[in-house]
Amino acid sequence: MAPRGQTRQKMLVATIEVMRERGAAGVTVDEVLARSGAPRGSVYHHFPAGRTQLIDEALTYAGETFTGMLERAAQKGPDAVLTRLVTFWTRVLEDSDFRAGCPVVPTAGDAGPDGAALTAKAAGILTGWCRTIAAAFTADGWSATEADALATTVMSGITGAVGLCRASRSIDPLFAVSEQLRALIVARTLLARA
């Protein structure tokens, strides 16, 4: 028998996997159990509120993990953030044969029935990611307004590119968008110094 925390962790990871492929609206308890190998009774043992609690805690886990990755990269500047995002998404996309995307983005748009709180939570996570990226720009000398705009552009560009990669089953859109983002940042830097 797996230790208590290990079963719970496997269920959260399985939920994130399903959310990456189908969004929160596509999460079913049966699919989470099948992917995690957990017995049926463990859902209500570890997540008494059922599916909604499972998705809520999976969002928290995914959000905190990704935030930590962004914060570590942000300490090295905006270019390191962009490089880390491209490296991360390249691995996720290729390892999943282009089936996996972000578990948070689709949830911000539609968490399924009775999912208003989950939608708001996902939106808050995305806002937090933008703030983390903006902090890297601010530390690099950008004004708060410019840093916020660039962070929003980076997040929008990368998450959009991930969707295009999944649709085309190619990593090329991610590389194309990242190169354009780098060019934008360099151009904005040159204009600011002129």
C-alpha cells in the first residue's frame, strides 16, 4: 500500500495531466483514478468535496510549482525567464506528443459546471505569473507600466504558441514566438536608451 501522501500526490499529478489535455471541464474522477492507480475510496478520503476539491488543489499545486520555476528564472533577468519558458514548454509538448498544454489557461475560461470559483482561481494564478515576469523586467530597469505590458505580452505569446504547437504538432510556433519576443525586448531596450 502506498504511503498516504504518495497516493494524494499521484492523484493531484493525474488531475493536472488530464487538465493539460482537456481542461478542468474534462476532468473526471474515473480518469484520475485510472491514471493515478488509486483505489476509488481514496478520492473522498483525500478530497472529501470530490471532483471540485481535486481540481482546486491541482490548480494550487500546478500554480505554485510553475510560480517557483518562474521566480528562480526571474532572479537571472527577463531573458532567463523567456529561455526557461521555452525549455519547459518544449519538454512538456514533446514528451506528451503535443497532447499536453497548460492546465491553468483553459480553466480560466471554463472550469465546467459550478466552476466559477475555479475560474477565478485560475485567473488569479495567471495574474500572479504575469507579476512574477514583470518583476524580472522591473529589476532590469523597466518602469512598472512597461514591465507589466511586457510580462503580459510574454505570457500571452507563450501560452498562445503552446496552443499553436498542439494544433500543428510542431514546436516551431514556440520558437518563432520566442524569437519575436526577444526581438521586441531588444528593440524596446534600444528605444528606452536612445
